[in-house]
Amino acid sequence: MTTAFAKEADLCSLFIKCLPRGWTAYPETGGFDILLSRDSDGFQIGVEAKLRLNAKVIQQAMEGRSWSRVAGPGPDCRAVLVPSDARGGMEPVCAALGITPIRMQSDLKLDQDGNPMFQLARQKEIRILAQCHTSVGTCWAYPFRPSLPANEHSGRDDWFERCPDRRLTLPDYVPDVSAGESAPVALTQWKIKAIKIVVTLERRGYLTRRDFKHFKISMSRWIEGFDPWLVKDGNGGWVSGSGLPDFRKQHPINFSQIETDYESWRGPEEASQPGLFAGKGAAA
């Protein structure tokens, strides 16, 4: 089986599998299809993916880079991810804007599970370029070019460092979502707080306003509207309503991770004053 990119999500998936060790990919984070973070120092690359190198993907990679937001957060570098055989003639435009085109090999061999075998399909024509240690194995041919920047500047002009005022905030958990989907589901900071609220509800059986104050999240969205997420339980607390989203279904891995960490983030009132949440009379 060889590489076939039917959609941007396929391109992103293979790229993430081929990342060298020392880099972490955060899908659908910070407004990018993929936000790469270098483990050693937090250096970031914002990546937008497209099957063709065109003006649309360049525009997406540049969104948020206006003069009015020059002091805002952003990645150190910006890049567009395209197949190696993608055409468009936009390389000079990318260079002028300081955007790096990353070209993913379109003829990598894949195993039955869709993981790269790190040999080009035309094995007789393969030329060993370098040894690359990735998260799923060792390859003897570059799965994509250019290589990601090392800790020390190499003098190559493949990457354009923007020196942002501050880097993008990374979520506490690597999102368990697919990068490059047309209608992506993102694991935002708000979503993490919402999952903690739901886990608290499942553990205790009800919620109070103190829970929302502790997690610094507005309660209004949860109790308003025709199909509220929470309804009063008649005892001063709140329980799940018919409109409560299934966050566990949206983020099965992240939900389980957050649930496992319950003891580290649960409300201090619950830990120090267990009698405060006895049910009847609990403050709403």
C-alpha cells in the first residue's frame, strides 16, 4: 500500500506519524490544523494543510498576523503542509511572507495499519539521504522536506522565525481529534473546564455555583435556553438536563485523562469540607 491523500486529514495524519522525536503535535490548536511544539524549549510551528499550494492555504497560515495584532501570541514559525507533488507556483509568495512549505512524500510505503514503512515505493531508485528517528521507527529517507528546525540555528533559510511577543498557550492535554478535518472539533481551554464540570457532576451527582466559580467558567450557557444543559434538582443543586453535550463521546481519550487526574484538580471545598455537599441545603 502506498500513500494516497484523499483529503487534508489524510495528509495531516501521515505527517504527524512521521514527526521526529522531540516534537509534539497538537491537532486543531491555536487556530492551526496542527500546532507543533519542540519538547526541549517550547519552540512552535503553526501548520495549515492543503492538497494544493494555493493562495487559500497561505491566507489561512497568515490569519491573525495583522499590524494591529503584532504584539499578540503566535508561533515562532508558520508553515503550509502539502503533498510533494503539489503544484501551484506559490513558493516565491511563501518566501516573501516568511511561510515555509512542507512537502510530504507522496510515494511512501505504508503497512496494513496505514503507518509509514519509511521506504519510497520505487525501492530501486531510493537514495539514502539521512537517518531520521521518528515516533514510530527509524527511516532512511526523508518523509517530508524541509526537516524541522533543530535547537540551534543551522544557517539554512528554510524557516523564518517571527519572534512573537509570546507563544500560543498549549492545552494541558494533547487533543484526541483529527487534524485537517473540514469541520474540526477542538479541545479548547473552555472545553477542558467543561469536561471537569461534567466529571464533577458524575462523581458527586449534582453541581453548585461554587463549582463554576472554582473552574472559572460561566454558568449562564449551562442553565439558559429552551434545552438547558443543567436543571435544578429541587435541593439547591443542579443536575444534567436533556441538552447536556456528550463531551465523553467528543473526546474519549481526553475525557478519560481528565477523569484520571480528578484528585489533582477537584474543587478545594469538596476536598476540605465534604459535609458542605451533603445534598439538601447545598448552596445553589
